[in-house]
Amino acid sequence: MLQDAWYIAAEARELKHKPLSRTIAGVPVALFRDAEGRASALFDRCPHRNVQLSGGRVVAGKLQCPYHGWEFNSQGQCVRVPALEDQSRIPKGACTRALPLLEQQGYLWIWPGDRTPRPNENPFSLPHVDESGWGYGRLQSYIRNSVDNIVENFIDNPHTGYVHGGLFRSAASHWSNTEVSTADDGVIIDIDEENQADSLLARLLVKGEVTHQDRFIYPSIVQVDYGFGPERKIIGYQICTPEEKLSTRIYVHVCWHMGILNPLVKLLMPPIGRVILNQDVGILENQGKMIERYGESFTSVEADTANLWIKATRQRLARGEKPTSRKRSVRFKV
């Protein structure tokens, strides 16, 4: 599991006065805020008797272990042992690892790997946040499936008419001409559909020609970009944080520039977005259950080209290699 990367651990608003437990790429993490309100992340294990620190509480800006009350600062160093009369006798080894954390645009980003992030390795920056004329909304969920399969779902077009029941498309109703190409940070999919207004959302929003581009951004982000005529755009970001092999947290950030329709989109986005997300969660958890029981064995066709390229690109980038430069046109029904 890829650990040398930035992942969202939580929305910033979730971390208040109590510590928060998370698992990021197999690493147990305890999140808490110090006396000044700064967020910190520690490896979630007390060095004393190996109890989870996240089960404790925050005392004067220090994270207190629930077992014997040992207190740890934001650097992971134990600064108080209640059982000791002389606090200067705290063992030097009484510490736990502090993980790099950045609070950015309302999210807490964690780097769980042992390697220190390089100066040019920064968390993904969401565009249009608080930009004039743009609105945005957020959702999150938990899915018992792998990051690879969840990324594939979010970037996959042929499933939408079946899983989402007309919100996007009717099942296998028209042809899509797709161009798949690699980029330095992932894979780009440009989609040209013959019938662009056969869904509820399209009938509400379309004013002119529809443009549609999907993009995979390393390590585990999917960007879905729709243009609905002049000056109308909706962009969705599905940001995936792996916990374990078959468990993943999803953070969905949707932004829009729809002119006079902005208030309507703001009203509709949470309920419609939640319906769509829950539909994906249902099918992905079904898939994850079968994979857990029988293993993963897929049979692919031309319509799966983008998904296969994404897996290959993730593997190359994880090894520190550049993606192979290539481009392919694919035609299939959606």
C-alpha cells in the first residue's frame, strides 16, 4: 500500500476538543489539537504499554494516554508521567512518531510514509475555493473496497446508466467517443457523447454543447469536469484515502460556476450528491465483499482502457518512474 503520499485524514471541522482515530494507508493515526488549536498527528500507540492514544483525551494541549495518563506533545515526546515524582526521569524512549500534517482548505492532510515529503511534494490544492462566482459543497463516505476499484468506479462511464438509474444516463443508450492519454501526474479521458441530454441533471443544467473530461490525479484523486454551455461548469473531485487493503474513506468536493443557477445547484447538490454517492457505495461494497471471499479476477474490454491505464500509471509513479506517454481513441456505448 502506497504510504509516501498526502492523504486526507479528516475534514478540519471534525477535529475539535477530542482526539480522532484514523488509519491512513495501514498506519494508525491519532489526531488532536494543541492548546493553540493547531492540528497534530501521532502514530496511534503509546510506547508505555501500547494502548491507542486516540482513546484518551486532550489535557492542556497534550494528548493523554487512557491507560496510565502519560501525556504527549505534538512532536510525539512524552512530557509527563503521573506516576513519576521527578518528571526529569522520563525515559528518552518515551515517544511516538509524529506524522507530517497540513491543514489546508478545510481538510487535514497526512503523510503516513517513513520518508519525509520533498519541498515540491504538497497536498492537492482544490481550485475555485472561495473564488467569486463559484460555489462548492462537500460529502464523505466509507467504502469496504480498495482504492484501485473505487478510482475505477469514479472514472468509469458505462456503469452510470445502470447504477444511477437515469440521474446521469439511460443504460447503454448511445455511443461515446473517448480519447485516453497519459499525463505527468496521471491519466486524462476526454469524452464526446452523441446524446448529451438524456438524464434529469442534463435537462436541468444544459444550455448549449456539453463538454466532459475525466482525470485521474496521482495518487488517488478523480476529477470529473462538465461544461454546460457558456460560463457553466461543474467539477467534482473524489479524493480517496486508503485505510487498509479493502477499506477506503472518500472525500467528495464539488464546485460549480452556473451563473443564476448557483443557488439551485447549492440546494440540489447535497441530496442528489448523496444519492449518487450511496449508489456507488452499494455496488462497490458488493464488489469488495466478493473480492474478499473469492479474490480479484477481472475480464476487461475496450471500454475499460482508461481503468487499465490508471492502474499501470499508479504503479509506475509509485516506483518513481514517469508514465509511458501514449494516447488511444476508444468508442463504446454508455
